[in-house]
Amino acid sequence: MYNSETEVLFPLRFSSALADLRDEGWKSLVENVNSSQAPRAVKIGFILMMVRLNGCIGCNADSYRAMKGCTACARQTIRRFRNSEQELLNLYEQARLEAEHFLEKQENHRNIG
């Protein structure tokens, strides 16, 4: 069964549905990520964090999670995250730094070649 809300990796367009699941720090992060002014590293970092938390790599079209859709899966993942909000924000920050480093390497590679 195909669900139109299911993607291969977590789609950023569903992130606004996660804003109300934690405290103000999380809500602020989600709003920042959805801002049209947010840098690419911010958006990519959020996607990377959600892919890791949701287990998107192991998801497939026949899985229960895929049948529910990305929004429901992501909401459940964030609700069930048992560590502190600060730990969740730290995971985001780590993913954002990884995305930033990757984008810098890509830019440097383009400038050399």
C-alpha cells in the first residue's frame, strides 16, 4: 500500500508538524528550520537528525511505519524520545555541524576543480 506522505528519507516539509511535541527550545528549532532564511546546513542538519532518529534508512514501502506515513512516524519518534530536550537539541547541533562540514568540503572541492 502506498501512502502519499511517505518518502525515502524524512522530508523537511513535514517538520512543522513536530513543533508542538516538546518545549520552547524544540519549537524554536523547528520554526528556525522552516524559515525561508535558514541556511542549507540548518535544514540538512535537521533532516539528518530526523533520518537517524526515525530510522529512515531501514524503512521500506511494506513496513508499518511507511504505511502510517512520515509525519506520524516522526511525531511518534519525537514523542517517545526519552532523553532531555537539551539532548535532542545536541543531536541536532551535531548533525548541523556534520552538514556544515560536508557542504564546506563540497565547496572547496568545486573551487579546486
